[in-house]
Amino acid sequence: MTTAKSKLLLILLSLGVYLLSAGIAYAVFTASNSGIIFTSPLTDTANNPAEVNNNRKVLIEITGSKSEVCPLNGAKFTKAEKNIWEIRRPLAVMIENHLEARPQSGLSDADIIYEVVAEGGITRFMALYYCQAAAYETTLGPVRSARTYYIDWASEYNLPLYVHVGGANTPGPANALGQLESYDWSGANDLNQFSIGYPTFWRDYERLGRTVATEHTMYSTTEKLWAIAAKRGFTNLDPDQNNWLDDFTPWKFAQDEAGAGNQGAVQTISYPFWEYADYDVGWQYDKDKNIYTRSNGGQPHQDLNTGQPLTAINLVVQLATERNANDGYEGNVHLLYGTIGKGKAYIFKDGQAIEGSWAKAKRLSRTIFSDAQGKEILFNPGKIWISVLPVGTKVTY
């Protein structure tokens, strides 16, 4: 009897080992064929174990040539990264810039960032995540509420995953939640925390090492957001099997950055948002790296996830009309910006300042930036930062 039990146990153990090894082999085969190679532990460039960062978790080891062009900002990435992003659609995440929100989490992994006043002179970001974030699970936040003019810019990305916590809903022209409903985004590509909740979203009162008010505590991650979108049927395809890229109009990108002899002499750029110095923006140009480093309120602007300053390759300052919504909301704080039409713009790249223009025909149209001769701007491949200011704001450079 004992011998029979031993034989049965041996058979079961052998079967278990076989199934486990087969499962591992299948996973490795699948990952290899998709261009994704998982390693344990991940290592840095010196072949030392990489430091674990729970706010920016490395998902894949990035190896191989960077030959794949990001449709959002023209930057080049590996095939493994493209294999991840091409089955998704962009996230457009509302991230606040109140003093109690700084430093934010996740802005450094955005491909494009829009910046404009939300209310009361306090700026807010809409950060687009698609290519740069493919290799990481990035913590994002603090996430805040929707505003109508951000939705106009988000609409340029063909049903992006619009991420926010509630929003303006007073009847009238600034009714962001009403507009999301009328566009058929609500419950679909609109990832409103009010309809999703934990664990996709959570509150962290001590992220900065100090307690902050509740409105500054909402967070999520790129992977959680893409996962909930997939459950709703929004990958790179929508529920009707339309690929978001089919009707997306990308900007144009230069093949090469300006050589050393063609770089401009503009070293610093600065501009205010309303009259509050805490929201003044400065950029310092690094000629050797051909990159701009940001300050906000006179202080270096960092990403809490990385501890590094925020940078950009291309800067756009878009001047637009600004007015109050006059919708009866307390304090008349809801704003409207002229997102559709034409206006003046400044474009900074390669140490050069280009005085040009912007134009957007309708909500679903791409905003096109042009030089003084009307020729569309060729952006350098890399992060694009767009600040939208009221007409008449002085831009110093």
C-alpha cells in the first residue's frame, strides 16, 4: 500500500514539474516572439542589479536599436516598446499643478504635455502617454478634474483615454462632463474616476512626506488605466474595430536636429500665468544636449518618480483668447479658451525662437503650428511641451 502511494505521489510530482516547465517555456516563447524579453533581476548599464522604483516599475529590458518612430512626438524607440504601444491608444491624463501637488508623479514619461490655467490662475496639465511609458508602469498624479478646453485638445487623438476625477458640470459652455456625454465618451474612452474607483485609482495622503488636502491625493498608474480601457473594448481598436491611428494626423518631424553650427542663441525662455509668481515658467537651454530644462515658480520642476528635472525637446507657447464662462458657478471661476480658430504662437527648438501661428479648424482637427511664412513646423523628435497663454501675455527670450 505504501509503495503504491509512493508511486502515485511520484507520478503527480512529475506531472506538476512537466506542466510548470511547459508553462514557463510557453511564456518565454510568447514574449520572445513579441520582441519583449523579461529578465530577473533587471540590470543597469553597468550590469548591476537595477534599483527597484515602485513608482516607475520597469516592465521590460530595453535592448536593441531604436528604430521605431513614435507617432505622437517622433522620438525613436525599440521594437519591443512598439510591440507594447501599438496595441493601445494614448492616455490623456489631467494632472494638477497646485503648490500642494508638486513635485508631480509621472510627467517625465509623457510624450506631449499641455499646460494652461484651470481656474484662479492655477495651471493644470494634460499629459499624453503612449510611447515613452510603454516600458514602465508609471505612477501618475495627482489626477484632477476635466475642463472643456482640454477635451478639445484631447479630441485630436481620435478617442484617447481621457483620465480625470469628475469635472466642471454647471450647465453652460464650460460643462465638461456634459460635453463628454454628448461626444459619447462617457463610460467608454472617458476614464472618469467617479465611475471606476479603487484599485484603478487610489488616494495617497503622504506621497510627498507631508499630509495634503484630499483634492491633491488621487493617483493611478499607466498599466491600470490601459487595463481598465481594454476591459471596455478600447485597445488600439475601439469596440467597432476602428484603429485610432487611421484618422490621427501626426505633426511633422525633422530628420535630424540642428548641427552645432545651426543652433540658435536663445538660452532662456520665461512667461507668466496670470499674476501669480508661483506659476511662472522658465526654461534653460542646454546647447550640448539640445534640451530645455524647466523651472516653475522660480524652482527646478522635478518628477517625484525619478527625482530628475522635467525637460523637453520642443516648446510651444500658444496664445489664445481667454474669458469667463459666466455660467452661474460660484465665483465665476470656470474659464473658456479659444481652442478653435487661429492665433499667434512661439516655437522654441535647437536654441532658436520661431514667431509663428497656430490653426485648428474644428474640435476633431489637429492644431497645426506654422512659421512666419506659413510653413508647418518640423518638430525635433522628442517631448513636446505646449503652454497656452492668454492673448497679450509677454513671452521673454
